[in-house]
Amino acid sequence: MIPYSKQKITNKDIHSVNKVLKSNFITQGKTIEIFEKKICNFVKAKFGVASNSATSSLHIACLALDLKSNDILWTVANSFVASANCARYCGATVDFVDINPNTFNIDVDHLERKLKKTKKNKLPKILVVVHFAGEPAEMKKIYKLKLKYKFKIIEDASHALGAKIKNNFIGSCKYSDLAVFSFHPVKPITTAEGGIATTNKKDLYVKMQMLRNHGITRDLKLYKNKINHHWYYEQQLLGFNYRMNDIEAALGISQLSNLIKYNKQRSKIVKYYKKILKNLPIKFQNLIGENSSTHHLCVIKINLKKLKISYNNFFEKLRKKNIGINLHYLPIYSQPYYQKLKKYPKLKNTEDYYRSAISIPVFPGLSEKKLRYICETLKNLILSHL
Ligand SMILES: Cc1ncc(COP(=O)(O)O)c(C=O)c1O
């Protein structure tokens, strides 16, 4: 089965990991700091806190922004559950904004309408903006709404390391308080498991550093008790063990050196799909001119009505041909856990999207032969139903 995505590990990556394995520190050494600095230099953010997953980073980002049980967080339902679960970990309520039918990202008009008609005491404290498939959402417009309605923004940039709005990398937090990246194997670069939150705000940085490590600080300047000894440390908050280890960070450092190359390879694959599959009843994600996407996913929406075929049938036919297509995403509100919490209304564009969207393979290392096979199979399947 050709997977929809997978990691690419080089000999250099293996060498980088081996070096740490042979060193004195396999966790809590200097490699994590180096990785954090390299990511910050790349995206041009002042601070970065690496963790063991983007899920953990989203959690501590919400805590750093003081999200509490009587607060509300808004996000899109067309995302992985982690974009919403971070609110639930803090006991906060989640509500969802619809997506734009062309960009598959948050629909800023719907966001504005929803903000306008929401009572002041029910407005969100945090908006989690997902850069779906690595295509940046309309951050400038969202930022204006942030200033008007006074909510905080966390960019869920799990798909978007290397993506840009004009010349600004996602993660520079030009239009947000924080940005979170994932280093899960299918993401632009991997540390196996891992995540990082970037910010330009020192207070958020300091709090997140503590939260990822049990709420502990070893910084004398921050101590409540002025005890200056090597044996001393202070737990000031209730934190977690969300630490990244040095082995993962070493892999991340090495992977980062290939990020631009990998994103270019993904972009080339998507261009090829667009060229070969044009004039068929399918729709690709609309990309906004001033943005550059990472092409973390390549989603096509199939015109099933025109083809007179069911979604399941279409999906299974491609799977039987060994093409590991996938769905990104089932609306979060349709999950039994969220259904039990509240009667969430179905969002029109989100529903339309997920009933016809499939992710086709895109990853560095996808051979031309396989790419041609995917295109031919897809094209033949569609043409046979026209
Ligand atoms: C949009 C989005 N947010 C958050 C996550 C969670 O990332 P992680 O697996 O690193 O916790 C993912 C992972 O698939 C994701 O796609």
C-alpha cells in the first residue's frame, strides 16, 4: 500500500541520533536547547519550548494563556481532535467555526458573524487557528478581529513548518500569541513524537517552560524563596512531564536541515497532480497567492454526485488498488466524546467537505513511478464513472 504520507529518514539523521545515544545525555541535555534555537531562528520567533507532542504544546499553550473551566475556546471542526482537546484538558468549553469551502481553512466571514452575534460574556478567550494542510489561514483578517474582540490566538501550525504569509514564516507569531508545530512522522519534519510552541512573549515562554517540566524552575531570578544552592529547585505550578528528549531533538536538528528541500518535493508532487488531474470533476485546495504552503496534505474533493458513486465505494476502490488514501478530517464535533458534551450544530461547509474529501499520497521520496500509478488509477476510476 502506498501510504498517504510517511517520514524520510537519512543516514545523516541516523548519525545525529547515534551521536546523542553515545553521549552522556539522552534527555535533558543541551540538544533540546539547540533544537529550540534552530526552530526559532528559522521561523523568526523570540522563544520556543519543545515538548513530547504538539498535543502537549497545545495544552501548555492554553494554560499559559490562562484558559480556565469557565472559559470558551473556538476552533475549526476540520482538524485533528487535539486542536479542540487542549481546551477540554483545561475544563473549558469548545465551539466550532465553519471552514471556507475553497481554502478548507477557517472561514473568516463565518468567524466574524459568529463573533458579532455572540454575547459578550460568551466570547472566546482563545481562538485556535489551524493552517490546514500547511496552507496559512487568513491571519491578517483574523488578527483584526482579535484586536476588536480581544481574544488570544494560538496557531495550530502542526502542518505548517516552512509555510509563509508573504515573507513571514508561520511561527513568527506576527499575528498571534503562540504557534504550535508537530513533529509526528507524517509532518513536514519529524522527531518521531514531538512538538514545539513558539512565541515572542517572554511571560508565556517562562510559564510554558515550567509547565512542561512539572511546574518546576531552576532559575534563581524566578524563585519565591531566595535559596541559592545547587540542590535547590522550586515547583511553582502544577505542571507535567511533557519534555522532549535529546534523541528526538537530535533527529529534529538533522531533519530541519532538509525541511525546505522536503517541502519543495511535496510542492512538486502537488503540481504534478494538478497538471495530470485537471479537467476532472475534482477540486483541489485553493491556495492564496501571497502564501506558500508546505503541502503537508494533498486533499481533493470529489464530485460524487456527478460520478454517481458513494464516498465509501470510491474510497475502497482506491484502497483495493493499494493507494492508501485517507480522510482529513472527520468533524471533531461528530466524535462521540463531543456529542456527549453538547448538541453541536452541524456546520454546512465542514459537512460538505468531509463527505467528499480524500487525501492522496504526498511525501518526499514518493517515486515518479508510484506518482504516475496514482494519477492513472485515479483518472481511470473517475473516467469510468463519467
Ligand atoms: C492539526 C493538528 N493538530 C494537532 C496535532 C497533534 O500532533 P501530535 O501528534 O504531535 O500531538 C495533529 C497531529 O496529527 C494535527 O494534525
